[in-house]
Amino acid sequence: MKSCEGQLGRVFVIRLEHGDKLPHCIERFAEEKGISVGHVILVGGIGDGEVVVGPRRSDERPPEPMLLPIDGAHEVAGVGVIAPGEDGKARRPPAVCDRA
């Protein structure tokens, strides 16, 4: 077994407003605050929009996303990491949705 110890750095709480786009808000916030890597926990709700439910084909690069429309109230929970993409900019985590 291997282990290491770390320390908690900066902690942010972000509240999105109606109409805000989750992926873009996280990426923009990370860029504004100089965050290149991090851990994200998402808890909240969604009333409408679309969510990516996976790639249309797993062997395609770049993958074509499959979108699922959201209509009505849904709870949202997600966990993931912020990590730099090929262009060096922070990329967002996935989220999980369930019917409320």
C-alpha cells in the first residue's frame, strides 16, 4: 500500500442562477481564479435544459455527445475533478441527474 498526506487549499462555493450553464460557469470560474486542478462536488436541482448522457459511439474521436432533454424538476448530484485539457485550460467534471 502507498499513501501520502495533503492539505486542503482554497475552498469555493458557487451558486448558479437561472439560465447559467453549468460547464461554462465552472470553466470560467476556474480560469478567473487560476484553478488548473481541483475537486468538484455538485448538489442542486435542474428544471430544464439538456444533459450529456454519453458518447454516441465509444470508438469515435472526438466523441459526439448524446444529449437527453430535461423537462421538469430533477435533483442533480455530481462529483469529479477539474483538470487541464490539451489546450491547458481547466475542464469540468461530469454530473449525475435523477428525477425529483
